[in-house]
Amino acid sequence: MELPNDTRQAGEALAVPQKKGLPGWLKLVLKVGVSAACLWYVGQQIDWLDTWRLLQRSHMAWLLFATLFFVLSKVVSSFRINLYFRNIAVRISEMANLRLNWLALFYNLFLPGGIGGDAYKVILLNQRYPATGARKLTAAVLLDRISGVAGLGILAAVFYWMVFRPEWHSWLALGAILPGLLVFYLMVRKWFPSFLPSFFGTLWYGIAVQALQVICVYGIMESIGIRHHFAEFQLLFLVSSIVSILPFTIGGLGAREVVFLWGSREFGLMQSEAVFISLLFYLITAVASLVGIIWVYRSPLDAAET
């Protein structure tokens, strides 16, 4: 597939740094290999036929409900990063920013061995706003990621408490939220002072993004009538989301399923149901990400709309 000028320029801009690391094609091969190995391992532990039967009897209305809330989570995450952009005088409309983020989502999932979605955002915005500088743009993207992880951590701690209370470690997890946020705040104040004004706004957006994805998983559970162990399934989802951030697989495919598989054993859950939830979430992510292909050949930052 021939890429548009902006994307080719992004690749050229990244070419020098990439010489010091692994080639893009090799990264892709390794990610595909890790995802395939994880799925093979999961396949040795469960009956894929059971998971297929669950998909066949799932209710489409609930799956559409889940997809809607996943899409909403991505819209809210777009608002979050735009707060960071405004801190460094990058004035981009919410709609243009949403298009850019959707294209980045597509690149991250379907071109994982080439130009990453985050790198593409930095390079394209640096072309449009050269006075800002790539360093500040990279910092904005990095902090956006960290804000997302912070939201994940907060909700994971809450669900951990729900699952394991009244054990002492459940209260320890809950009590770690405030110290963790304080460390995050001090880190931003020391190393990224330009972004301090949006600290609390982006934090709330980060929590909202993960809460919307929790509702998405609730919809997946309802689609096959899972109304038990809600907190356990959600805790596994949040932990798997943290694991999927690690750049070793294709959009977390395989890694999520392993987390759900191991967790289902610990909590005494049906393994086929756990893996079904994980795979359906990935499928919803993939389908939603395809929307980004619209802007592969059209710049998401149309000058008339930014």
C-alpha cells in the first residue's frame, strides 16, 4: 500500500533513529510471533469451539452497545490529549484532533512494525507547528499515555479492593492511589511544568476513558449472559489492558488472552468465557480502528478545519 506524502515524510524523519534499533519489518515479525505464540498457548488450554459457540449465541444489540462505549472512550481520550496540546500552544480543533487520533489508532493496530501512531502524530504536528518543537509534542504524547495508565491503575485498584476485601492487601491497593497520584503530580511539576495546568483535567479524562471501556466489557459480558463475578472479570480486563501497553504484541492480541486465561484459573471462572471477553474486546478495537483508514490518503489536519 503506497502511503500519502505526510506518512512517507514521517517515515523519512524516523529513518535515522531507527538505524540504531531493530528494523521495522523485524519488529513486526517479532510482534506477530509473540501474539501467535500467546494464542497458541491459550489454544492448548481451552476449547476454541466453546469460544466460537459463545460468539454464535451472543446478542448483537449488546455487542453494538459495547462498541458504542468503546468509541466514546476514544472520543474522550482525544479530548484528553488536546488539553496537553493546548498547554504548548498547539491550537487544533477537537474534530481535527479526533481524526488524527483515529488515524494513529489505525496505524498502531494495522501497521505495528512501521510508523507508530504516536510517532506519526508528533511528526505531522511538528510539520504544522514547527515553533512548538518535537520535544514538547513528544512530551504531550508521553504524558497522555501516562494519564491513561494512571486511570487504569486507579480503576484496577478499586476493582482489586472489590475482589479481595476485606484482606489487608485490598486496602493497601486502595491506599496506594493517593501516593501514586502525588508522585505523578510531582513528576509533572519537576520535568513537564508546561503541562501542569491540565494535570487534573487530563486525570479525570483518563479515569473516564477507562470507565467507558469497563462499560464496554460489561456489554460484552451481557451479550452472552455473564452476570456473575463482575468485579473479577473487570479486574482481569484492567490488568490485561496494562499488560497490552507493552510493545511486544499486535495491539495486545495474545497478551490479553493469557492474562484472562491465568486469571480465570485463579478466580475459578470459565476459561472459555474469559477468553471470549478478551477476543471480543480486541475485535471491537480492530473494527473501530478501521475508521482511521479514511485519513490514510487525506491529511486529518485539513488547514481549513484546524
